Amino acid sequence: MMKRETLFSGISALLLLAACKGKTPPAVENKQVCVSDSMARMITIDTAKTTTIKNELSLSGEVSYDDNAVVKVFPFSGGQVLDVKVSLGDKVSKGQTLAVVRSADIAGNYTDLTSSKADLSIAKRQLEQADYLYKNGISSERDYTEAKENFNKAEAAYSKVKEQISINGGGNTSAGGTLVIKAPESGYVVEKNITAGSFIRPDNNNSMFTISNMKDVWIWANVFESDIAKVKTGYTAKITTIAYPDKVFTGKVDATSSVLDPDNKVMKIKIVLPNEGMLLKPEMFTNVVITNTDKAQSVSIPAKAVVFDNSKNFVVVYNDKCDIKLREVSVIKTVEDTSYIASGLKPGDRVISKNQLLLYDALAGD
């Protein structure tokens, strides 16, 4: 049989792929094509090898702040909010004023402080007088002891009120009942539950503000019951967002819930991510792809080496520069940039993974 050598240069791969469409599936290994020196510089050759099959699971998720790195600011006393100095998402510094509250409890504490201070002053004078009379034999020891006990009680009452004022404001209160709420730590306001004019009940259990440094964030993703076995702690997770569609954030599954959500019957999983550049913000929607390694193995090649034509998959097998054949393969799945092959290739086979369409057209053509 007479050999036919084909040379290629400057041909568009896309045009050749289009030319392939609609043809009868090629008869594999039916032509001899040689690779010229110029073509050899244009192609890439990869070797098929046996690898463990990866699996992917796509989930929806949402960004949340790290609950272990937040400070919740609770009201010390009930009262009316006079002013709120910050908004949701604001960056704040430690000691910065967040809000101003007017509290009847705070005003009452200062009234009690004035009263107890006066009582202490009276008890002190009475003790000094009793001490003088006792030492000069004018009064009994009982009178002196009683005056001393009254002084101790007055001193304790005064100290108690001072401690209450210190605890309920830490120096940020005034005799008029004004309480200044300040940021205990630097960070971002990720939760805000008060507005100017609102009232805070003394029995309120909700925080006024939540401050997070946002250095790390949590991604909460939903796993349907049928997919629970496909997700485990430690699996790799790749996250994309609508805001940054071309940026992929990589993390690990940190925790999985032990119970299903009673409303939508999904299992919650948590992924911890470093928040470089503060790009990720609470309440952002995310797409989460969980990748795990199955125990099964198969021959794998780069996904870009596979040519799909007429509902079949082919590869261009390279033995040497004049021994290049088409071979039909059965693809199990493609994960990321790897295709797993069920049949058609064996470990060690070499396939062309770049510009193989140029050779495919020559091998498949009439």
C-alpha cells in the first residue's frame, strides 16, 4: 500500500472541527498520517495512566461570618435608643461609639450612688464620734461596735452601687442616665438590631450589634438526603460567587450536621475559608463543588484530549511520527480537567492533547 504523508500548517482548529460534524463516524486506524517537524512543535503528547476516580457534587450555599471570631454587644440596661452611629457593614475601631441610650436604670443607679455616699458620710462621722466617746469612757463598747457595723454596712452599700455603675457601662454613663455603647473590638458590623427611637426592654436577650473581624468566613451549603454519603469532613470544596464569577475560592469541609433541617430536609455542611481582601460578605449566595476521591480506579487522560464527534468519543493515539491512529473510547465521566476512560485505552498509551483536531480531520477524512 502506498504511503500518504500529510503536512499541516496555519489551519484553524475550529474550522477543522466544524468540518468533522455531520460526517459518518470515522473508521478508526484506517489511514497513515505523519507529523511534520513544524506540526510536532504545535502538539502536546500526554500518557494515559491509572488513577483514582474523582467525584464532584454541586451544591448551593451562603456566606456567613465565623461564629468563633465575633463579639456580640448586649445592652447593659433597658431604655430608649437616642442615636445609632453606625450602619450594617461599617468598619469600626475598638472604643468607637456605636449608639447612645438613655436609661432610667442608669439614672437610678446614680441616684442610689448619691444616697449611699451621703449615708456613708453620716456613718463615718457617727463612728468617729463613738470612737472618741468610747476611748474617753463616756460611751460603752456596745455603742462603738454598733456604730462600726453601721459604717461597714454603709460602705458596702456605696461600693455595691459603684460596682453596678461600673458593670453597667464601664465609665460610659452619666448621672442623666445616658449610656454610650462602644465597640469592644475592631472589625465589621455584621449584625445590627437597633434603630434610633427604639426601646430596649430590660429582659431583652438579643444583641444590639455583632462585630466580626471577617478574616475567615463560613460557607453553609445544603446537601440533599440522596447525596449525604458523598460528603465527608475533609473533602475539598471549590466556591464561586455571582459577584466574582471568575474567581474560585478553595477550602475544606469543616463540619457536617448530625440532623436534617426539618423544613427542607437537607443536611447543612460548613466550609471554612480565609477571606483575603474581604471579598466574601455575609448573606452572599455561592455555588459549591465538593470533590472527593472514590476507591475505584480507571485509566485517565486530560479532558482536552477527547474529541466528541457524531455522539462518540475519540482520541488520537501517538505511537511515533508516522504511526498515529484514531481510537474510539468510552468515557466514564469528566471531573475538572480529567476524563476517566472505561475502554479504548490502556495505561502507557500516548495521546495528543493539543491541536489534535488537525490530525483528527486527516485521519477521519475520505
